[in-house]
Amino acid sequence: MKKLIHFLFLLPIFDFSQSYDIDQIEQVFRPRIKCDNRFIMPASFTDTSERFSDFSTSTLVTFPIHTRLDADLKLDLSQLRLKDILRNSVRINASQTLGSIRMLYRQTQLGFDSIPRKNFYGVSLGFSGVKLDRKYRVVFYNLSANISEENKTINSATPRFSAVLGRLHLKGRFKNYFYGTAIVYSDGLPLPIPFFGGTFPINKYFLFNCTLPTSVNIQFKNEATSIFAGVSADGFRTGLRYKNERINLNHMGGQAFLMWRQKIHRTVTTRLECGYYFYSTLNLSERNEVFAIRPGPYVNAGINILFGKNFFERRSEEHTSELQSQSTISYAVFCLK
């Protein structure tokens, strides 16, 4: 049960973190550079006067590997409604695969060790993809491998692996839902966890977003500005030299947050997040030692720089004229019948 809880907080869900409207979805399915800086402000441990703090900076780069966009017309007049005829007659093969590289540096203040300030380095390599199925739903997947180690344990680094497979249903510009399964493999333990989430409009300006079991929030959206308020769970896992042996250090937390996101250009989006950890703990899994941390604030700032066109834009532009002509032919044959 303890390991289940550990991985639950560390669960990566294809970068669906705190908003899922179409603007955020296009950032996931588009080449980009994403930079984040996060600072958990000093907070004391519950059973000692020592303090814990954490600063991390990361850069994620995604790049296209393979894109397939083609359409075909095979007229099927077995249905009576024009909508069904077109759906069964027009075949679209659309898919895209992106590679990703993520680099991370973390400096953590640990109050329980003789050398409290620790430096950690991490790198992650992977690929993700999307595919449009026959019913015009988006299937997405992700595979990645990563290492995260203290500078003293780099030579004994242990790789970790994760995979995600899910399906996304777009019901409108600001309405969608997705579901699937994530699998995390770390230290010989594979753990599958199902997830569900999406965006559901409340009114003209407010949306309800969720990724269960890790995040729920309310979003205010007005043109290029979005403001989010909600709760979420997160954490990190890294190798650590402790009492002359390598062990795994786990940080788990639950927080309430307020995030402002501003689209300052078609390809540039900035984020500023402030929050408060109402639950925070450090765990040394191999030694069964747990250090509870008192509640405290944190801040997070980031920027996304997008490149090229996303999966949906390219599919639309390259096939709109072709599909229009095919639809015209289908309709003409239908009228002749």
C-alpha cells in the first residue's frame, strides 16, 4: 500500500497537469520548449527544528519524428442519412509522433543529514504520439525512460520507465474528456493506474478541469488570459547517498494553488503559480524512514515556446480541400440514388 501511494503522487499523465482546454492540448501535441522553475519555501519538520526547502529548474524539448496525413474516399451507400454516409465513406489516416528530452536540476535542503544541501540531476528521454481513429477520436500514448540522481550517485544511477495509453474525445473548443492507463516501472515494481479527466464548461467564462486521481480545478478564461484555482498532488523520486549507501528519496505533497496563464503571442505562453502545501512528507523507502513536513508555500514560474503547427492544424489545412471535394462527390451520388 505504501508503494501504491508513493507512485500515485509521482504519476505522470502525459503532461495533462492543470488545464485541458484546446489551447493546452495543442501545447502537448506540438513541438515546443517548456521551461519551469519551482521553489518550495523553507518549512520545518514536525519532529525537529531543521528545515526543508527545494528549488528545481527544468527544460523540456519536444520535436517531430513522424507525421502521417492522408485521406481516402470509398463510397458506402448502405446508410440512409447523409451524415452516416460521409462518416463511413471518408477515411482519414492521421498520426504524429514526437520525441522528447527533459533535463532537470534540483537543489534540496534536507535537515536530517550531516550534509543538508543536496544537488540532484535528472534527464528523461521518450516519445509520444497521437492517432485519429475511425470515429474521429484521438488515441494518445507516451513512453519514457528517466534517471534522477544526486551528484554522488550518478555512477550507480537506476533507470525508471513510464508509459501512458489513453483516448481523447474533443466535444468542442472548450469541452473534452480523456481516459486511459498509466504504468510506472521503478525498482522492479510495475504499477498500472487508470486515470480520467477533461474540461467541462460551467458558463461562458468558467470551466471545470480535472485529472483524476491527481488534480481538480476551476478555470476562468477570457481571451488570452486564464486563471486557475484548485488542488493537486505531486512529488518526485530521486537517488540519494545516505549513510554510505544509495537509496531512493521520495517527496510527496498535496497542495492548493492559484495559477495565472497568459498567452502573449500565438507561440508563447507564460505561467505563474502560487500555492500552499497542506500535506508534505519525505520518505526513504529502503530504510522505512518518514519525515513529515509542516505546511508551507511554494511558487512556480514557466514559459512555453511553440514551433510549427500542431497535429490538428496540419490535418485540417492539408485535407480540407480534398475532403470538401470528396464530400461533394458523395452528396451528388447520394442525390442520384
